[in-house]
Amino acid sequence: MTDSLAHPHLRFEPAPGEPDGPRRIVILGSTGSIGTQATDLVLRNPDRFRVTGLSAAGGRPELLAEQAHRLRVATVAVAREDAVPALRAALAERYGAGEPLPEILAGPDAATELAASPCHTVLNGITGSIGLAPTLAALKAGRVLALANKESLIVGGPLVKELAAPGQIIPVDSEHAALFQALAAGARADVRKLVVTASGGPFRGRTKEELADVTVEDALAHPTWAMGPVITVNSATLVNKGLEVIEAHLLYDIPFDRIEVVVHPQSCVHSMVEFTDGSTLAQATPPDMRGPIALGLGWPERVPDAAPAFDWSRASAWEFFPLDDDAFPSVRLARHVGELGGTAPAVFNAANEECVDAFLTGGLPFNGIVDTVAAVVAEQDTPARGTPLSVADVLEAETWARARARELAARAARTPSEARA
């Protein structure tokens, strides 16, 4: 266990046996936004990286088969066993006669098994807390973990911290990759605060009252980032930023009262570190996740031309605004949850996933997402801080939170007259 999971001055050495040549990579969540961009990065840098395994949920077998063929992977994993026939057919269409097909792993534990397979780095790009078991498996197996699945660290904080060696986790979130780089400029004792930037999402500047009637289409229209629907809605509610505050606390061991969120609509400055001498160091690139992905896969080396750079010959302006806690109470709620510790972050995250699903399917108004999550958090039976946490504790807390969130969301979706009945 270490005080800092992602300390930029320490380099974790993976288990011996890594051969010379391209670094061997496993990509979890390969058909999602992070996974597809990582695939593109690897294909553009075959001398640096070689993918040995891919995992996905199974809903896009054609894309998964295409990735497997182009990357020449040895193993493909899908969480849905019923996706195997379609995946086999898609693979057969792409592989020529005599070409060996990749091994297929299937079932809810397939990604976890793949995460422990021989490689140098595991990129966990799975969305949601189902990424916890693969995160723990990769760490236990001694792999470098390029972590884009923030939920696994948030819901299993003590479990992850117990397994992770110094420098074993390289954060792939743009904000935490920025902090990772800026923190390299000074000692931890010299850090005054971490400043996490937020685009503000599609509803920046609106009051809570003005958010009451926004639609799913409105919430999915992010002004700067192209992401999956769950993450995009989390950005609209700023729950995503609340999760990132908890993640920053766990990664860098900075107290919550020294982690600030500011709104930066241009999404060019990805986060900042303020030092005790008054200096603030910012990490800035155009909004593009390929840079953080390349950092996660290649660290401590940088990958040339991984992402575009700024054209400093063109005029531009960057703005920063304070966070409106009344319109977007999710960050304040996340701080409270992080300070509670134990299973509280797992309850917060699981309840939010259920509420986002209810919103996307038309069963919950936008403001009802965070209001319902707050109600679930308030009802939980929180163990005393410092109580040992197990995977079973996390799963039990999540199961309760999901059921309670669905119940409250269904109640909130009723008309006032139905609710009184």
C-alpha cells in the first residue's frame, strides 16, 4: 500500500518477463470511446505497442471482430455469452483460410480473466463499477494499470489502494492525467491545492429552475467532448466532476478541502496544481482523449504526435468561472460521500447509474437524477470510517442502492396526483 497511487516521481516496474519489442497491451472496453481511440493510437504506433487481448460487453460484435483482426490479438473477451455466435461469425468473415482465430472468453468474469493475462499494461476503459474486478485483477497480477474506469477506484478505494504499488496506476481521465503531469514539478508537501476543471456541460449558466424541463437530447449535446451517453449525462449533471474529485483524493492523497472545481468552457486547460509559493501549473491541450490515453500506455515515455497541439499563431481566449453549487449540487454531494468513505461512494455511484438510466429512458426528469441520488445516500447505513472494506461489502451496497434508486426514481416519475394516491 502507498500514500499515493499515481505518484509521478515513482515508476512501477511490472512483473519480469516482458520481452523486448513493442509493449504488450490489453484493452478492456475496446468498442467504447476510450477503447476505439486506443485502438487507433496502437495502429499508428506498431513499433511501440502490440495488443494481445480485447474485451467488450458484446453489443458490437462486428466492430470487436474488426479490431481483433486489425490488431492480430490472441484473445477476445465478451461479457455477454449470447454474443459469442455473432462474434464467431464476424471473426470468420474477416480471417482468411488458415488464419487462426483468436481465443474467445465469455461471461461476466471474462474481462477479469483477461486483465490478469500476460502483458505489460492493462487499459481499463470499461464504463461503470463493473470495472472493479478487472482493476483488482490487473493490479494483483502486477500489470501497469492505465485507468480510465474511474468508478472502480471510487467504489473500491481501500481495496485498490491496498493492492496498488507506487506508480502502478497511470490515470487516463484528462483531468487526472493533467494533475499527474503538473504534480511532477514539485514535492507533495509543496502542493496547496488541486484545481479540477469542468467544461460546465451543455447547461452551463442555467439555474436549477431552468433545468427542470431539459430533454435527453439536450443533455446529450455536449459542447466539447464526444462520449458515451452515461458519461455525457454525468457531465451534464456534473456528477462526473464529483466522481473526479473523489478520484483525485484517492490518487494523490490531497484532502477534499484542497480540491477545487472551476468551470472552463473551452476544455483546453485540463486541470491545475497550485503550489505553496503561489505558482499554478496548468496542463493544456486541445480537447482530445488520445493524449491521456497515450500517456497511460506509454509512460514514462511520451508518444510523438499522439494528439494535436495548439496553434499558438492564432488568437484564442480561455475563460474560468466558479461552480454554481445550487444548480449543480452533485460536486458538493460527492465531497460529502468521499468524506464518509466506506461503501458510501459505491452507493453514490450505483444510485447515479440507475438514475441516469431512468432519465435516458424517459422515466425521471433531469433534476431528479441528483435529487434521487442524494435521497439514496441519505438513507444508507454507513459503516464507521476505517472499517475494513471487502468486495462483498461493495456489491451488497451497490445492490441495495440500485434497488432503492429504482424505487425512488419510479416514485419521482409519477404525476403529483399519482404520488398522492
